[in-house]
Amino acid sequence: MNPAVKDLISEYKRRRPEIKARLKEFASVYRGKDEDVFGELCFCILTANANALLCDVAIKELKERGLIIKGKACEIRPYLRGRARFHNKKADFIVGARKLFRNGKSIDIKGKMDFKDIFKLRDWLVENIKGYGYKEASHFLRNIGLGRGIAILDRHILKNLYRYGVIKKIPSSVGGRKIYVDIEDKMRDFSKKVKIPMEDMDLLFWSMQTGFVFK
């Protein structure tokens, strides 16, 4: 076995308790309030080409002020400025997503999506949520505890897949479904080979770069 892969497995064994605890927290989001599920959907709108930690702060502030559910785009924008790229557009995307799940004065996100087939749901999210590609849709599903068997193909994942020989080169874009699913299949095979679940591997790669487990 490649020495780098051996080191990866060793690092996973060390980080596994922390990773599993984090995944357990994600699963609790789906079992909780619709507002919190919607908050994660909005978080994943913001994180495209942005710092996830800053985006998390923005979402928390919007939730504290009730702006996630009731805020106009012009009220949301100031909280995104300096934290999420294209903050004007992303404020509009949040308001647009909210309209999709609006039920009177509240949000009914769990009642308006079919969670039986996660892969079909991911396709639906990409088609219906402005600001979502396959990476963002996969990120959202993982962050609410439904990420089993799916990949979040952002830059750090692709870099590590190349490092461990899973892919021969880092593509310039994974925006299309075909290339995304093709790389996801390769990652799934690697996941089985090294016995590290897909949803664990993303958090493992993140923690190896940053020193901590986030989302």
C-alpha cells in the first residue's frame, strides 16, 4: 500500500471519534427545526468560493435577528458583505430559496422535499436552488446528516484525491453532472478500499489541512 495512504488511514483512526461526533451533530439538524435545516441550505449557498467559518458567522447572525425567515434581500446583504463572495446575488438566492419553501409565515423545508432517494433529491436541489451546483447540494445534504455515499467535490477534496492517486488530474471544473458523478464514483471506490466512509473522508481531509473538524 502507498505510504501516503497508510498515513491517511492512521490519521483517520486518530480523528475518527471527533469526526463521528460531528456527523452525529449533523444528523440532529435534520431531526430538529425546519428553520435550522433551511439555515444549512443557506450556509451552503454562501460557502461557494468563500471562507466557511465567516459564512457560518453570517448565518448565525441572520438567524439571531430573524432575517433568515423574514429578512428582505437588502436586510440580509450587510451580514454577507466581507464574508461571502457575490454577497448581493447570494442575498437574492437566500430570499428565492425561502419562497420555494414558504408555508404561510414559516418554512416547511422537510415537508416539501422527498428525502427517500438522496441522489434524486440532489438533482432536484441543483435544478431548483439558485446558487447550487452538485458540490453545494452535496454539502447541504451532508450537513443535515444525509451525506452517506455522496462526495463534496470542492478544491481541497480534489487536491487530496489527486494526491492519493484517485484521479489523474484536477479538473478545471466539476460543474456538470457527468464529470461530478464520475469523480464521485472513483472516490467511492477509494473509500471502500481504505475503509473510510465518504462522509468521514471529507471531514478528515478538512481537518488535515486546518487542524480541526468543521463542516
